[in-house]
Amino acid sequence: MSVLTPLLLRSLTGSARRLMVPRAQVHSKPAREQLGVVDITIGLTSCFVCCLLPAGWVLSHLESYKKRE
């Protein structure tokens, strides 16, 4: 590495430290209604069906994708 590399890096990071970054004012309230067991079950099942089922199908048929016909 060059002798100038640490000086260059120090000059680049020094200017970044002085920048003001605005912070978001995010506030949340407690839920109006508590979720029931049925609601949670429906949500988790739909997440499983939408995300994991297609990925599992592709992985189970991976050998057929590798074949060139």
C-alpha cells in the first residue's frame, strides 16, 4: 500500500463524520385489538404458501431443470 493511502482515507472519512443526518420521527401506538390464534395461524400459513412453497417446488424439480432436451 502506498504511504498516501491512510491520509486519503482519513480525509474522506473526516468529511463524512461532520455531515448531519436527519432522524425520522417515527412513533407507534399499541394495537387496538390483540391478534387471536386464528389470525396468527392464517398469517403464518399464507406466508408459508406464498414464499416457501414455490421455492420448495423449484428445489425439488432442480434435476429436471438441469437436463437439456
